[in-house]
Amino acid sequence: MRASKAVAPEGLSKAGGAGGTTATTPPLKEPSPLTAPPSRTHTSRPDRARARAWAELLRLPALFTVPGDALAGAAAVSARPTPRTLLAIASSLCLYEAGMALNDWADRDVDAVERPHRPLPSGRIRPAAALGAACALTGAGLSLAACAGRPALTVAVPLAATVWAYDLALKNTPAGPFAMATARGLDLLLGAAATAGAGVVGTGPSGSRAGMDGVGRKLGACRAWATAVADEPRAALGAATVPGAVDGTHRALTSTALLGIRQALPSAALLGAHTLALTTVSRREAQGGSPLAPFAALAVTAALTRTVTRQRSLPTDRIAGSRRGTGSRRQANLANLAAAAMSRLSHPPRQTGDHMAPPGPSPEPLDTHAALRLALAGAYAATTARPYLHATLNPSPPLTQRAVTAGIRATIPLQAALTARSGAKGATVTALLTTALAPLAGRFARKVSVT
């Protein structure tokens, strides 16, 4: 039989044989290593890297420059933002990001040489995934525009077509900057069409309902027809009142939307001018180039700054001014002089002893709208002037890229200035909300590049 091997406790000896063997201490057992729980960093790092790659592909900091387009379009039609305006903003965000994804997909071969760190050349995102994202975002943008109404969809379709045409065909042609400027202007018109399509279009700072009289009459006819149906169903169903009322309502809403788009055209042109100058500078941001492009952008910035500080002249004001003749204006001037004279006679100047109060105009109250326009225009000019000037003096790639980044960030104060310039009811609050997007864009730009 084999003797079973017993393990003595630690510190005790084993007895064996007649002669007695020396006491031995068994070897100590090495403690088993503690099994650490699976680290979360190893599982979250791929997800964070993938999310950062998509943030770089879609250029998320530039996304904050999009909502101001629709808000400026709503202000251009002298209306407050409506739920349809929010749908227009969501549509603009989707179409903008679709253009970003499609841009990198179309430039993947060029970026492999000039920008190998971009998500597609570095292999962090597959080209097929970027193209699929562009298609999905375009479909989502058009669907949201359709939810905002037929006028909004009418503007969103050419906007999407312009984005795809720019990325796939027009980018490297002389028409490229003009296509990008057209896209930005259409984005502003999208907000105007969505807001005006809701039926409320102002003709002035009071935000009156213009063009809705016809809609009210047609809707009244619909109510009368519904009442007739309740009273005499057979007689009312044979009448042709409702088709005419519905068609008239559609025509009135369409004319109202067209009026809103027409009112927003000046703001769209100003925003498009800024985009045209910025896109011209960005065409040589990777290689550097001539100082003419940043110098022209600097001149455009000065012209836009001067323009947005002025109050926008409304179409109804021009029409009313043209309808008034010379005689009516002369009568109005005489009436103003007579009112001033009566006010002076009824309120004589105060006297203190033998000294009379010095004559002079009374101080006018502070115009908050003018002060806000001036401040926003100054912020726009301050954001772009210095980088454009540096790129003009030294058009190297780093300074040119810095000028492009400044031009993108300056879009927000320009949108806010256009909103405040409209003089619409609630334009001050909307302009301040647009301005609040600038710090968020700057914070995200420190993490993800916008170019």
C-alpha cells in the first residue's frame, strides 16, 4: 500500500522512520491573483472613438450655425417662430449634415493626400457608411420639410438638390461658391416659407395678418357649408361651395407663403454674400493661395456690417410712400408743424429768475433695437476682421484655415443681426437666442475642428 501524503500544518514537523527525519516546512502556496473586473475603458474606448469620428465627419461645431437661418427667415416675414419654424430648423439640420457627410465621401481621394487624418482616409469610417448617412439625412430633411407644409417642401427640394450638386459636381468649379451661397440663402427662405405657410405673415413691426382676409372668407364659407349639411344634407351636398372654398384656401395660403418668401429675399441675399466670400476663401485653405480672396472677404464684411446696422425697409412702407402724392406729404408736414407750435404754446419754457431755459431738442429715448443691431454688427465684424486681415497679409494654410473658422463662427452674429434688423415683434428675443449659440459653437470647436 502506498502511504498517503499528508500535508502538515505550517510550523509543525513530520515524524518518519526509526531514525527520525528532520522537520521540514512545506512550501508556501502563492496567493492566487485577484481577478479584476473587466475594465469599462476597454469597452467604451471603441464607442468613444467611433463617436468622435462621426463628430469630425459631420463637423458638429458648425451645426450651431444652422438654426439661425430659419429664425432669421421667420423674422424676415415679421412673425414669431412657430412650430413649423422648428420643423424647418430640424429639416435644415438634417440637410446640412447630409452635405457634410457627402462632402467627405466625394473628397475621400483628395483627403487621403491633403488630410489623411480625416475619418474616411484614416479608416475610422467606411465610405459606404458616410454615403448611407448622407442619403438617410437627406430623406429625413425632406420629410421634416413636408411636415412643415407644402411651401417649406417647395424650398427644401431645391435646397437638397443644390447641396448634392455642390458636393458631387460644382465644388471645384467657378460655380462652387455661388452654389454654396445659394444653399445658405435657400436655408433662410426655408424658415420664411415654413413660417409664412402657417398663415401668419406680418407687413410691419406690428406683425399684422397680411393676406389672410381671403383665407378667412373661404374658411367662413366652409363653416357655412358644414352648417347647411347639418340642416339640409341633400341640398348642401349637391352644392359646389366646398371645392371652391378649399381651392381658394390653398391659393390664399400659397400667395401668403410667396409673399413671405419675397419679404425674406433681402436677408437671404445678405447671408448669401457672406457665404460666397467665405467659400471663396476656403477653396485654398489646405494649400494657401492668393491674398485677393481674404481681402475681398474683408471688404464684404465691411459692407455687410454697414448694411445690417440700418433698419430694414418693409415693402408695405415703400408701397405706402409711393401711393402718397406730393400734396399729401405737404399737408402732413404742415400738420406736424402746427402740432409742434401748439405744443410750444401750451407748454411754455420754464423760467428761473431772469434766465430762461436754453432752447434745444429734448433727449430722445434709447432705441433698444438700434443698439442691439449695432452690437451684433460689431460682434460680426470683430469676429472676422482680424483673421481675414492676417490671411490677406500672409495667405499661408494655417492663417487661411483660421480665417475660414472665424468666418463660420461669424455666421451666428450675422444671423442675429439680420433678425434684429427685421424689427418684427419678438425679434429681440429671437436675436438673443441666436447669439447664445455662439459660445456653444466655440466650446465644441475646441474639441472638434469645423474645417
